[in-house]
Amino acid sequence: MGVALVLFELCFLVSAFLFRSVAGGGVGVVPAQCERIECPTYDVVGSGEGFEIRRYNSSMWISTQPIDDISLVHAGSVAFYQLFDYIQGKNSNHEKIEMTAPVIIEVKPSDGPFCASSFVVSFFVPKANQPTAPSSETLWLQKWGLTYVAVRQFSGFVKDEDVGVEAAALYASVAGTVWSDAIERSHAGDSASHYIVAQYNSPFEFKNRVNEIWFRFDVEEGAIASVV
């Protein structure tokens, strides 16, 4: 393991320990990271108190296999090495890939208080690399078509005890809105408690941190005109 990776890991863990996430409960902040590196493009098609609805264009992500862990922070740390190796050239094309944002973690919470949840951590593949995106022996490529996402933003360093609270707050915000039926249908059954945590900042940035909770959902073609 290289010295740079060890230092990155130590900074990540110390930062997560020292700084609590501060719930912003807002929307509309454009992360500073997206002014410096590539982020997936989207249109804001709706908003309400504490949330906005985005329509993401087609995008591609390189993802880890599910990681079973009791901690989102620890699972993200484990996944970092896999994704870092990939963008540094440990892939089928042996090519380096530019850093992007956000890194997203899909969360499938456990049923019990002490059971491991499942986490899939993904890195956005730059548009220039998407047509010939390299594969990996341990990671997998996933292509998103047109995707609708309900979003809630919060600041600070992500902590395990905060993300569930933020996800519940997003769920409460969209309840009863014109989007709630579509979100409920998409999150029925096994996916009822699934959500995504999007993180834009490096562990070295202590100010102006932007994180998001996402609910991905589908909008039926005939219903788009009535809600968009």
C-alpha cells in the first residue's frame, strides 16, 4: 500500500471522527467540486420545501460489488481502494481516468439494529470515457438511462448516524407532493428503504461540504406532462 493511500485513509477516518454532519435540509447548492471536475448533468424539474427533483441524462458508473458492513463510512473507505486503483489504470484498458464527482453509495439498510447493511459504492465515469469504458475484474459498469431523483442536501462530514435521519427527512418532505406516488411505486417492496448518499468533497476539504440523499424513481411516460 502506498504512502499516499495510507495518508488519505488516515485523513478520511480522522475527519469522519472529528466532524459531525450538519443537517442543512436545503437544496439548490451547486457543489464547488463540479466547477473544477466533471459531474453528471441534470435538469431541475421540480422542487418543494427541503427537496428538489432532478432529471439526470444518461450516465455511466463503475461500481463495487455489494459490501456488507455495519458502517457506511467504513464501507466507503474499503471501496475507495478499489475505485482508486481503477481510475489509476488497473482496468482492462490500462488507462488513467480523471476524477469526477460525486461518489455515490447505494444503501440497503439491514432489518435489525446490529445487522450489516449492504453498500454499493460507485464512481461517475467521465463522458469522454463512456463509449469505451474499461471493465474490471472486481468492479462492474452500470448504465443509467433517463433517471429521476429526489434530492435533499446536507453539509459537513457524513456520519453513520446522520444518513438515516436525512433519508427520513427527505421521505417526509416529498410525502403528499405530486411526486410521492411515483416515488412510492418505485420504492415498494424490497426497495422501500433503499437510498443513495452522494458525496462531492475530498476528505481534505473541511469547509463548504455538500452531501446529498437521493431517491431514484421512475416516472411513467403518460404521467410526465402532469408533474413536470
